[in-house]
Amino acid sequence: MNNWKKSGKILLLFFTSSFFLFLSFPVLAGSSGEKIIKIADDIRKSGEIIRGSCWDFADTVYARAGFPRNQREYIYRGKKSDSKFADIDLIQKGDWLYYINYSYNKIEHSGLFVNWVDKKKKIGRIISYGGENRKESPKYNNFDLKSVYTIIRGKNSTGNNNNTTNDTNNDKGKGTFKGKLCPKSLILTQNLNAPRPGQRYIRNGRYNRYTRGIVKEAHILQKHLNRLGFNAGPVDGIIGPKTRAAILRMQRYLGTVADGYVGPITRRLINHSCE
């Protein structure tokens, strides 16, 4: 009987020591995906409104999580018009997804992936901003993700990132476009400028002082901006606020002067960005 008591005391001492030893270990930080979703959720809880498009919200979250534009990679890259879409097994928590929004006129939309609600039916939970300059915070919604055409993730997102920053303006624009010379139908030959707030929109078919001629390539520029992931909106040949915002995002990414003017340097980079 005494031996049983001794054994019991030893076991109790062992489990007690193990428990306190466990408590003494530091709590490990969550994955980058969890960090991204936490930052997005903090924005939602605080009621902060990031005006612009769904792109601006996701871009801000990634920057605050320590993934400025030159620290992101494409896991899958396509376009809305593709007949083939991303394998859903590629999707991880915190990924920035572009997909067709079947619940709202089948428009393109982007948001941050949280989890699967029903993976067999490809229904996923997303936190996103509605866009269109709405005066509202991001929300959680369930989306049909059968048509995901772009997946973006932070580089080395499964490990530690020592280059984190909470300042979205710290992106120095070290990005570049990798590709080949685009087909003749997509070559930009005109310098184009995006009007500032209050100025008249630039439209195809109209004379423009900056181009010193008739504008004819606004729609080509919009196609490139959308293809490269800068979200210029509908390809309508009208350079307005949304296209201007896309140009500025592209220029910041490239590290060129963010002035809304697409001149020879920017045109050359764009013209050599096709696959």
C-alpha cells in the first residue's frame, strides 16, 4: 500500500511540474494568415472605413500585416474571363482572392479568405469591403468560390517576416513586371494622363492636350491595369477616378512618380509585361 502511495505522489508531482513547465513556455505567434485575418477583423471591430474599392481594403490589410506590394506573390494568376479557375486546395487562410461574385450581378470582387463553410460546395467565408466608396466597414460574408481566378499570398508567409511595418506608405515601390513584349493590339503608344478630381474625364475619341491628339488607347491601358491586378474597373475607354486610382497604385508599386501620368517609362514597363 505504501508503494502505491509513493507512486501516486510521484505521478502527481510529475504532472504538476509538467503543467507549470508548459505554462512557462512563450505562446507561439499564429500563422501569417491568422495575423492577416486578425488585422482585417480589428478594422471591422473599430469601425474604420477604408474608402475606395475592395482592392484598397485588402491592400491596406496586407501592408499592415508586413506584406507591402513587393512582398507578395501570386499563387494562382488568371482573369475573370478564363474558363478554368484555381484549384480550391491551393487556398489558405488569409489569402487574397479575386473571384466572381455570383450573389451580386456576377461582378469581379476580392476579399480575404477566412475558412471553408462547405468545401464540397465551394462555399467560403470572406472578409471584404463592399467597394464603390461606401461609408461602411468591412464585413464577413459567405461566397461561392467556384470561380477564383487569382490567389495572392505574402512571401514566406509560413515563416517569420522580419520586415514588418504598420505604415502603408513605407512601400518604396521596388516592384517590377516580368514578362515579354505584348501583342501589337495591346501596345501603348500614347502618353496618357489621369484627370485630377474636378477635371474632365479623359475619353477615347476626344482630343487631349497631354497626348496632343485624339485619345484612342484608354481602354488598352485599363485592360493592362486590370490584368496586372490594379483594378481599374470596367474597360470603357474612360479615364476617371477609378482608373486614376489604379494608375497611382501601379506607379507606387513600380517606384515611379505617382502623378497619374503614363509616359514613356511607364508605357515601356507595361508594354513588356505580357506572358
